[in-house]
Amino acid sequence: MKLLITTLFTLLLGFAGSSYVKWWRSAAEQGDVDAQYNLGIMYNNGQGVPENKAEAVNWYRLAAEQGNAPAQYFLGSMYYNGDGVPQNNIRAYVWWSVAATQGHEDARGNRDIVSEILTPTLLGQAQQIAAKCFESDYQDCD
């Protein structure tokens, strides 16, 4: 339900313009996880702001570190595709793994796909980092 409301607000942004961007930014800068996630979407898609993948990654990361599974999923996607960050399948695995642990089904599927691309040694490293990430409450994920 919360994701639906967040998505609806993001869609409204396309119609309302900069006033919503200012509101989301103010809330995000105060630590609001939903606002951080929404700014990530806005910058990723160029909705109400110029498209900026690196800025999207910054906002997704802030939300992901607060345990927002959709932000963790998108952060994994950014690493997998090399959007706004250098392409990195290990980091994609880590973020998809923690999102999957929270029940995000798309993240689970993507994690399983990328695990087949990684060598056994790299997969073991990725699994160790993911475990450390989850145990640290998403603060030690690199």
C-alpha cells in the first residue's frame, strides 16, 4: 500500500512540476525514506528534474541504507547496468540479495540470474558482503 501511494505521488509529479520536487527534496534531506526513494525515481527517469543517473544512485542509496527494499532493488539494477555507477555484478548481487531477503520478488529473480554470471569465487565474496550488509542493518554493504 505504501509503495502504491508513493508511486501515485511520483506520477502526480509529472503533472505538478517543481513544487513537488521541492517538497520531496526537503523531506528527503530530513531523512524521509520514501522521499529519498522518490527522488531516486525522479532523477532516474527525468521526472520533474533533469535525468541524472548518478544523482538517482545517491538517493536510492540513502533509502536503501534505511531498509527500503524497492530502493535496494533499483540500486542493484543501477550497479548491474552501470547506470550512474561503474558496472559491478557483485554490488548488484548484494543489493538484490538484501531486497530479496525482505520479500522483493523481482530482486530475488535478478539475484539468481546474476549469481549464474559470477564465478564461484566472486559469488562467495558477494554472499559474504550481502550477509555483512544485512547484519549491519544495510550500513556495511561495500
